[in-house]
Amino acid sequence: MSTAGIHAGWDAAEERHRALTPPLHTASAYAQPSHAAMRALFARRAEGFAYSRSGNPTTAVLEQRITALEGGIAAIAVASGQAATTIALCALAAPGGHVVASSRLYGGTIELLDDTLADFGVTCTFVDPWDLDAWEAAFTGSTRAALVESIANPGAQLVDLPALSARAHARGVPVVVDSTLATPALYRPGDHGADVVVHSATKYLCGHGTAMAGLIVDTGRFDPRRCPARWPRLTTPSRRFGVTFAHEYDRGGSGMLAHARAQYVTDFGTALPAASAQQILVGIETLDLRMRRISADARTLALRLADRPEVRRVEHPAVPGRPDAHLAARDFPHGTAGVFSLDLAGGEAAAEAFCDALQLWSLAVNIGDARSLVCHPATTTHSHLTETQRAHCGVGPGTVRLSVGLEDLEDLWADLAQALAVAASRQEPARAA
């Protein structure tokens, strides 16, 4: 993993000046040697770069690197994690398809499924990620994808992906896994049955809060030709592009991603800027080291918090009583990342006091930074959901999400401890009878 994170997708010997790191290509357009060469690019008879809205040499290195890290066959880099999820689901389910999704997802993903994709005719059924029978019962003849997070945000719940994938594949349904929190350093969804992996590379892959990016990886398990009637846009000649995208699989590529790039990345204008791609590439070089350190420190902090009287509950796979503890032991030998949540006994008033009292932890809605971050999901990341939806996500008035960074462990604990002491003096006002 460490070797691929540094070298995959780039060979200094092939670069004109033998640069050890990929150059930053800021050009918006690329000159072609002839009219015939330009025509071949647009007719999809040749590979290359014409306009950076569809691809860029710097982002291409990032795509090759994440493909190698995830053990996939192809990848697309886009402007954000939300764009990655949107494009992956559009490529599989739009128009008019059905998605079955975990009820424990990042709030923005739930809003995407419940609101925006509904405008594209995509319907969604949310189910408990631990209830395999509920997943199977939700699948219909129009289901085009199952969506789950490898480590849920914010409660760090884990999913039995091999079991879920077996149920979905038996019904011909591809499995899409948002693996933002795990990253390939801790978990490769394709090794456990996933067909498509998406990342918000803004988080741990970048690692320093300096760039926005999203990634979509085809693991090579999905082939729409096994059920061509479900994916006619991939398995029949495209009216617009004049090709059958599924033929890409015969050349070792991804028909799904070829379609996604040609149509959705280009039409939605979600191309990743080259400068952002370069930032993500630099972050990935230290990914393996960072994830092991952060995971270990998060586990220690979660266990300490679970023993504090001010804390009603800590949601982390290492805390005794978690039903997914066996999955952590089986599938996550190097840890479960640094994002988890706690519920304060004093409700929202205590959560507000706790957040405001922190001095080293920064109050921000990002995660996966080198800096430790904290936020109150009910009034930020999950604030636009209904109360029922928040409850399904494990988000209550007293829930606080922590994202452990790379600061000294004892410094982080000292700050949490003093903030808990402040929170202990605050209680949610009693409701009138």
C-alpha cells in the first residue's frame, strides 16, 4: 500500500525532465497534431486529452493511482465526493431506476437521494445496514444499485459487505460503497464484493484540508452485459456518441466509467482541477502511515470517553457491546479510521458547551484533516433531515462528531477532558408537561 501510494501511475523516467512527482498541467485545452487526430478523439477512436473538462494529464495520474490502490480496473477524478456519488448513481440508476441505501449515511448523501436524484426519476429505499433480510426485501426488478458506507459517518458503523454483496449480486444488483472514511489503506471494498467504490478525496486521501476532490473506482466486478436490459445506455449503441460503452470491458476498461465521463462529467462540468489532483497525490503518499496512527489514537480516545459520566454513549467499533465488533476484528486489522461520535448526557445544551469549550479541537464540518475537528451533526451535516432520518443515522440533540487528527494523543485528551467538565454544568432544559 505504501509503495503504490508513492509510485502508482507515475514513472519519472518517462517524463521529459525526469521529475519525481507528477507535473501540474494547468492547460484548459490541448493542441492536436492534425484534424484527423482531433476527430478521432471526439469519435472515441483514440485516447488523449482535448479539453480539461473531460480529463487532464495530472488528474489521470491520480486516477491511475487510486485504481491501483483499490485493485480496480479504472477510475474517474471529479470535483468533490458529492459529485462522485452523484455521477456513479446517475451512471447506474438514471433515469427512473431504484436505489436501496443504508439508512446510516452522511447527511448530504441522504439529501442527494431523497431530493435531487428524485428529480431525475431515481427512487430510493433506505434500510438498516445490519439487517440483510431488509436489504433483500427492498430489492425490486428496477433496483439498479445498493449503496452503503464502509465506515458510516458519523457513528463509525461497519457493514458485512461480503454478505450484503452476495445478496445483492444474487438479484443482479451492483454494490456501490462510499469508502471515504476507510480509504484503501484500511479496507478495499472490491476485495469484499463491491462493484463500485466512491471517495471524498477531500478527506483522508488529501489529509491536510487543502483541496476538494472525489473519486469513482470500478473494481471490475460489474459487467452490465450480464443483464443488458437493465442498462441499455451501456449495452446498446449510444445515439449521442455512436459507440456501445460496454465494449470497453473487452479492452480492459470500464464501460460504466467511460459512459460516466463522456456524459455526466462533461455535461455537469464536474472536472477536477489539476492543482487539486496534485494536492491529493501528495496526500496519498503518506496515507498508510497517517491512517494507522489516527486509527490507533481514535480507538484510545473512544474507550476513554466511554468511561466518562458526562457521556451517555460512544459510537466506535472498539467500544464494548457494539454489534459490529466482529467485523472490525475480521475486516479492519489496521483500524477503523478516526471519525466517531459520542452522545452527551446533557443534550444539545451540553453539546454546545462542549464544542465551544474546546481549544485544540477545531469546530468545523470537514473530516480527515491532520487537525482534529469536531461538529454537532444535528445542526450542521444532518440538519436538513427529518427527525426520523436523523434517528436512523444515530444523530440526536446531544450527538457530537469527532475527527481525530495527528496532534499528540495526550494533548487531544486533555482538551476533551476539560471540555467535558464544562459540558457537565450544562443540561438540556426540562420540557414543560
